Amino acid sequence: MSSTIHDLLNTVDAALVHFARGPTGYGPITTTLALLTGTLHSHFAYEESQRIAPLARAESIYLREVDPLRRADIVIDNAVFASSRLVPSRYPGARGVAR
């Protein structure tokens, strides 16, 4: 990464100040914002790639240890968000929808 996000934000600020003092075109602002956008996309893609596996492991541990479905009063299937539905509990004694 040739520029840090901090440097790019400073460059955007300077370009906006320059433009406010004497508008002569959007070129420098557009160029700097495009570079900032690309840098942020790259940064967040990297961050996401580094966090997916640890978050998946944490979720797996949580589901194994806590077993939230057993504690649920109801279970809602949101697989198709526009037509959510209550689903029967798989656990005896749970208060979900009876079959």
C-alpha cells in the first residue's frame, strides 16, 4: 500500500480546501477520492479475510457450549426473509411451536 489511509484523508482535505478557495475543477478531488476508495476496499477486504475463520470458530464454540436453540421460547426461520415462519422445536420440553 503506497499511501496510508491517514495520508489520503489529509490529501482529500487539502484538495477540498483548495477547491473551496478557488473552484477550478473536480479533478484532484475525484482522483484522491478514487484512490481513497480503492485503498479502503483493499483494507476492509483484508480485514474481513483475517476475521472470517476466527469468527466461525467462535460461533461454533458458542453453539456447542450454549446450545441456544434448547433455550429458545420460539424458533423463527428467516431463510426467506419475506416469509418468516415459526418452526417446531427439536427439543422435548421446549416451548416452541408444537408439531
